[in-house]
Amino acid sequence: MRYQGRITSWKDDQGYGFITPNGGGGEVFAHIRAFGRRQGRPTGNEIVTYELRSDAQGRAQAANVEFVGVPRRAVQLAAAPGQGRLAPLFAIAFLGFVGVAVFVGRLPMAVLALYLLASLLSFFAYAFDKSAARRQQWRTRESTLHLFALLGGWPGALAAQRLLRHKSAKASFQLGYWFTVLLNCAALGWLFSLPGQRSLRAVLTFI
């Protein structure tokens, strides 16, 4: 038997929320796994239909949740702004460009190493934050995640958003993230200028 209700609260970082049944009654717990991949991720306030199950403690929880009156593609776009194929292709092309610039001698190897190391640190920072959110423990500040992205870790941050499904549905965070990407790309472009080349050589000499 299927029931209908509205998602009245949703914590995307933790991957769960609650559905208020249309006919009244207590809230029903809903985990992201109950939606299925093709359903996309909710953002809150969507009308859904669902089946009722009980967990080991006998508490009601939703299963086989489906959105009502919202095309699946529209739900996916609303839940994950900027999550089309263009973003990962851009990140891959960007790293490829940096690699070619290093190969032809326009940039030192240290720049490519910085991007790769910062991306690795960003990915693990996202993974740590998502794990902490699930355990309701100390979280990594969003400003720290943005700092990693600004310092060159934005490709790794993008990979974490996609693979871990973390911080991909929060519009304000996504706005800040893509702003750091813009700033980082501008900084890289400046390194190709004569003043940028001189500054880079001075930094590498100092190191």
C-alpha cells in the first residue's frame, strides 16, 4: 500500500529527512537510499508517495519513495545545481591544460603538484565532513572547504561532490565554491603574464 505526504524537513548533508503524511499522523523517517538513484535527491517540500516499513526498533520509515508531479530530470537539476557533464569535463580539461603547460615549460612542475595535492586534500576533507555529519560529530567549516578549493583543490572538491554526493545540493555553498573556482582560474591565468612569471620564480627561489 502506498501513502502520500510532503517532505517537511531534509538534511542533505546527512542524507535523510522526514515526511509528513497527508492524512495526518506522525512524521515518517526517509533515508536517501529510499529514493533510488533515478529519483534524484530531494531538497525539501516535495510531495511524494511511499511505502511504509519498520526498522529494528519498530519505528516507521519510508521505502520506495517517488516524487509526485515533478519530472525526475527537474528534481535532479534542482537538487544538484551545476551537476551536469560540463563541470567534470571542465575540471579534466583544466588539469590537462596545466599538464601541457608544464610539459612545454610554461609552468613549473610545482604548480601541477600543488593542484594534485590540494585536490587530494580537498577530497579527503569532504569525505571527513560527510562522515562527521552522519555521526553528528565535529564538522569541517565550509570556509575551510572553500579555502582548499581556492588554493587549487577545486577539481578534487568537485570529484568529492559527485562521488560522495556531499555539498552538491546546497545552493549557497555551490555559489561560494564556483566563486573560488573563478578566482583560482584567474590566478592561474595571471601566472602566464610577465609579472606572474617573475613572482612565481621568486617564490620558487625562496622555497
